[in-house]
Amino acid sequence: MSGREASEPDADSPQVRHLMTLSARLAGLTTTLDDWLAMPPITLDTGEETIALPLEEVFERESGALRAVCNRPYTRLRTIEEPMPASRVRSIAPGAATRLAAHPEDWASHTLAGVRPHRLLARRSEEDPDIYENRIAVGVLHLMRSHLQQRIAKVSALNQMVSDVQQLRMPSEKSAWRARRDLAGLLRNIDDSDRHRAAAEARLGELEAALVDVETMLGSPLARAIGHRGPPPGDLHATNLLTADPGYRRVARLWEACTANVGAPAEPGAERRQETDLAFRRFSALLLLLACRLLGATPVAGQPAPTPGTTSWFRLRGAELAVEWTAAGDFVLRWRGSPVLRLLPVLTDLCTAPDIASFAAAISAVGEARPFADGVRDLVVYPGSLPSRQKATPEVAAAAYAVGHGTVGGPEGSRAVDVAPLSPLEIFSVSRLVRAMHWATLGADARGYPHLVPMSAGERSALADCDWVEPRAHGVAVVRPPLPQELDRLPVLLTPPHPRQGGRRAAESEKRRIHALCTELEDAGRATALLAVCPVCAKTDPHRPTSFKPRTGDLFAAVCSSCQTRWELRRCTSCDDTFPLLHPHGHAASGTVESELDRRLGGALLAVPCWSVLHTEQAVCPTCGACGQTPPASECPRGCRAGAGA
């Protein structure tokens, strides 16, 4: 295992600054839940980052002098003594005779007159650029390269954010229209995206041009001769060359600007860290509530703004949905009265873990601090930035965003935990929570299909003509949503034609038993009816009904007649486990990385599509990772296991 661990985001990073800005708005300008739901999840403002910093302005003015110094530097003469062929010697070193007497191999011949040398110790002078003033110039180049690389990474992240927002305004083959509409509806100043993108691209171009200029100067003979021998001391010595020569004087000004701008980052204090942690929790709460809205949930009117220890209530597909902000700072999603998802915010950027072992250790630490609950999906969210994901190893990057099928949670055999990055610089962060909520609600309901109701053999026979139930060994399974008139017939069908003997008390007991059985069947029917409501548009218009069809093997398939979304329950051909599948707009998506799926579908997804180039509409089993193709694919770009028989 590597000695390094995942780190927290820099307190001066754009991500943390945007978190703090959004947190201040949520704390000071909102009093009700509706105010929170009206708050845009990202701050579309690049002004501070696209303004040239003082160091960059100084570099733009003085780079010409730095370039002249790199190409025509002052040097000093250095005397060098070295053996050379006698024919090339112009000046003989004082110790040439002594050395020649000690090295017979340098003799050309030996005569009566003496030794005729083949090689002699010569003395020559050469120009040496390694002087203090030139080391200052090369030190400026290395400091500027580091500064420009960091600035380009920050501005690139902001430019990507603005580009993502701008793409929501126009048709694109890379994203579905519903995803663009839903995400664009969360923003207020989307019309300013053109101006912000132009400013970010202009500043990014200037920074990249400056970096190219620095890299060119680092390839000059002066920079190659001196190399990078560590940063010179911060205090500049006022030598004659640095004060008298115009070019070197301007290089000195550059060095002073660099050393004033570059320094050891100060460790954030405990108070600053607590503020950042609270800001990220508020941001996570906002995204979770906005995900409820994108999921089609309707908030109950008149609720106060969320705070630790409070619960926000919604109605989703005719059932109750609640978001509880616990006193510990976590979030619990309750679906139909039961906890189904727990959101665990952590302040560490898990993508900065150097390897998968360090990543697993970080997840295990979360489980030790806040033990994972049985029967509830746990989702660890963290402030992940685009640059850190790009720098992460493929194994860490894949594990650091896994929703629906879990990731490493510690030692082998321990429980898998979902993980997702959230960032105020990525509008698609809310899509990740929509996916997690789909798994916790629709996914959990689908995996519970069909609902079994225990009953006697005689009662099973009484329901033999009801095609919405199927007989099982010890009861019946509700395989489709029953119609109201079918539920109304239950008391008649389940009441035996010949009452049991035993008097009034026995008759009342039998009546209560039949009523309880009817209630249990009605509850199972309502739970099945939730599966028939479209998870994308959530329309229940009777003129546009959902087509819900049971399939053999305790599976089902449904199609929305309004938006053509298809969802179904499939069985893996490899591990025989069942898993839900969602095809928004009726079209199977092609397999790609998780973040790209968010960009395309906006979170309307359950099991991820197979990456096979054949586009067979197969999906990756979240339990075993098999692609489920028959016959199995010989190769998969995703690197997952083959299908049955693997």
C-alpha cells in the first residue's frame, strides 16, 4: 500500500470557493423548502478566475527580457585542464610534463632525444553560464510553469462547467432532450453562459500561450545547461548585473513577482475546515432535494428550509418520499415509510487516492466512523474535481464513481458501497443522485417483484380466475397491478360458500381474517402498481396508460405510452440474479463510462448498458459484472466478465 492517502480539496480551489458561496446563499437567503428548490446548484460566474493575476501581467510585460537572457546570457570564463591529442593543444597546462611521465599510454614514441607525446594535459577556457543571475532566470521559468499549469487546470474546469451549461440550451446528439430540459430548468442565468464561456476560453488561450512560451525558453541552451537545481533563495541579492543590466533588472522584477505569488500553502485551520465541511453537506442536501424534483416528486407545501434534524416530505408516484437530515450530518431517504438510501458526505477527494488499496482504506474508514446499515443502500459522496479524476489511475477512477453496483468497501468479503463525486462545477452531479435514488426506489421495488401473499390451498383455488395473481407453493404472487373492480371482488371470492360452524364469535374471526387477507392483497397490488408508473415522466393519465406485462420467471416489462420509456426486470444468465433495467425514450443506450452516461441521460438509468460494439441491448449485471450476452462476448472494452459460461 502506498504511503500517501487521499487528500481534501485545496481551501483556495475554485471548487471550495463555489461551495462556500453557495452555502452562504442557502444559509442567508432561504427560509422555506421552496426557496431551496429554487436555488441553482452551480454558480455560473467565471469573473474572478478569468481576470489576469498580477504575476501573469508582470510576465506578459517582462517575458521579452527573459527570452533575451535565455538566448544571450552573460557568462564567465572557466579554465579547464583536460588531456587532449597533442596536435590540438594550444596551451599546455603547468602539470603536463608530470602527468605525461606517469602515463606511458599517452606516449607516441620514445627516442634518444626523449618522449614524443600522443596526448598532453591541455589548458583551455570556456564560457560558463552557471552564475547566480542565470540561475534566477531559470528559476523564474520553473516557477512560472508550475503556476501556469495550476491556473490552466482551474480555468479548464470552469470552462468545462460553462460548456456543459451552454450545451443544455441547444440540441445535441450527446444528450437526450429530456435530460437537457430537466437540468436547464435548475439554472437561472443560463443565458449568460455565452459570455462566461467566451471569457474562460480567452483566458485559457492566453494561459496556454504563456505556457508554450515558458516551455520554449526551458528548451534554450541556458536552461539546459543549468537545469533545475531547486528553487533559489527567496531573497534576491542585488548584484551588479541584476541592478545595472536592463534585461537582468527586468528578470529580477519577475523573480520578485514569482516569489511573492508562490509560497507554501497554509494549512486550513479547524474553523475553516468545519465551514467547508458544512458547506459541502449543504450542497449535498441541495442536490438530493433537486434530485427528488427531477425524479418527479412533488414537495408537500409549507415546509421550512432543511436543517440538521429535520425531514423534508415529497410525494412520488403516489407514495410517500422523505429526506431526513440527521443530527450527525448524514441524509436518509425514506420510501413508503422505510429507509432505502443513506447519503454519507465526506470532505476527502477520493480520486486523489494513489492506488486502489488506499481508496479501499478510505471507504473502510467511513464505515468505521459511520457503520453501514443493513438493508439500506449507502452512498458515499465526496467533493470530486475533474482534474483529480483525470489524474487518477483507471482502477481508482472506476471505483470512485459506482452507483447501483457498489465498489470496494474494505477487505475481501465486506459489504459493497456506492460512491459518487459531487461538485458545484458540474451540473451533472445532480444526475448521479438521481441514479442513486432510482436504484433506491424503483430498483428496490423491481427487485421485490412479485409480491407474495401467503394463503391456503382453498383460497388459492378461489382466486384461480384472477389473472393478476399466480399460484405459488404457499400462496399467490401479484404479477400485475389489479384494477379497482378486481380488488372489489376479493371479499366475495375469498368468502367461503358455506360458513364455518362455531357461532357468532367464529364468524367474526373468519370475517377479520378475510379482511386482513384482502388488505394484504391490496397492499401487494398497490406496491405492484408503483412499478407501472413511468419512472421518467411519472404520468398517470388514464388516457395514456402504461403497458405492464408479466413475464415468465417472475420478471416483467413495462412501456410508457407518453414518453416511450421502457423498464423491465431481467435475470442474469451468469449468476441467475435479477436486476432492473431502464431504457429512457425507448432506446437502449450504448455503453460508456459512468460520467458520460450522466451527460447523455441525465440520471435516468439503472443497470448500465453493455459496452459491446454489437449494441445487443444487453446490460451489465450489477451483482456479478457479467455482460449477459448469449453467446458471450469474447472481448469487452469495459473489461467486464463475459456472459454465461464465463
